[in-house]
Amino acid sequence: MILILVGAPGGGKGTQAAKLKEQFKIAHISTGDMLRENVKAGTALGAEANGFMQSGALVPDALIIKMIEARIKDADCKNGFLLDGFPRSLPQAEALDKMLTANKLKLDAVINLQVDEDELVKRLLSRGRADDNEKTIRNRLQVFKTQTEPVLGHYGSQKRVKNIHGMGAIDEIYTRILEALK
Ligand code: AMP
């Protein structure tokens, strides 16, 4: 099973990803988590990514694509994987298409978690991560609209997008996702 989870920052991607990972016994690949680990460990990749992350901009596609290319070859991805926060731009989506074809893999679904903007800001401000201040949040929401939403068009034309109402209780939202995947 290969899934993509798309949604604005604060939309609940991480929470739902953890549940889907358990359910389908697939690897949870969060590019945001991977980047934060690199920043914390002081790697060259982390040093390069940090400034972009602090301002809420996207880290350059080439860095992210290289990171994912290596990650999907790990042993825990044998049974499939869930991409959380990737692809976030059209070039990333196109690179993923090529990677999947090259590895003879097939994308099963794109889960699009839809949450009102007021709710997103509320959730982000209560989370308190380093990049969860008001200025960065505004920038990340803008980046989502201009760079990530076009990714849905890319997959929409392939009829694989499952639009999920992302407001309400965590378990309710999760049930909606499972229904959409049936
Ligand atoms: P996230 O934890 O998914 O909200 O990601 C946090 C930050 O990491 C984003 O604001 C970006 O700066 C960076 N990031 C995460 N995933 C990607 C990606 N696929 N492409 C570019 N930048 C990313």
C-alpha cells in the first residue's frame, strides 16, 4: 500500500499518519520530521534546510527528492509507505512518479485532509513548534496554497484523490479515511 497524505500545516496529517501506519503496517515517511531530525543532529542537510524551515518556505526540491529517493529503499518500506508532507510541489510530484515507475511501485491513493483556515491557525498556535509563530504560519499557509495545492490537480487528473473532511474528532476523521480507501 502506497499512500500520500496532503493537507495544510496544522491539518492533522501527523496524527492520522500514525494511525494509518499501524493499520496497514506501512512505513510513515514525514519529510518534516526527517528534516527536523537533520537539523537537531547538525547534518549538512539540516544546516541547508534550517533557514527555509524557519521562514516557512519550502526546502529546495532537489534536497527533498534525494532524501525521499533514498528513504523508500529502506527495508521497512517493503510493505508500502505513507508519504506525509511530500510531495509538496509539482516538481516533487513529477519526481515521485518517476521514482515509483523506476521501482515498479504503484500509488494507491492521495488523501486530502480539508480543514478550515481559522481552525488551522488555532491548531498551529497551540502546538508551539519553533516554526509555529504567527508570521511563519501565515507564510506556510500561503506556500500551501500556491505550491502544494497544484499537486492535487496533478493527481486529480488521475482520479486518485480522496477528499476528506478534516474537522471533528480524530477518530471520526480516521473512519472517514478508512471508508474512502475501501
Ligand atoms: P511539516 O512538518 O510537514 O509541516 O514541515 C515543516 C517544514 O519543513 C516546512 O515548512 C518546510 O520548510 C519543510 N518541508 C517539509 N516537507 C517538505 C517538502 N516535501 N518540500 C519542501 N519543504 C518541506
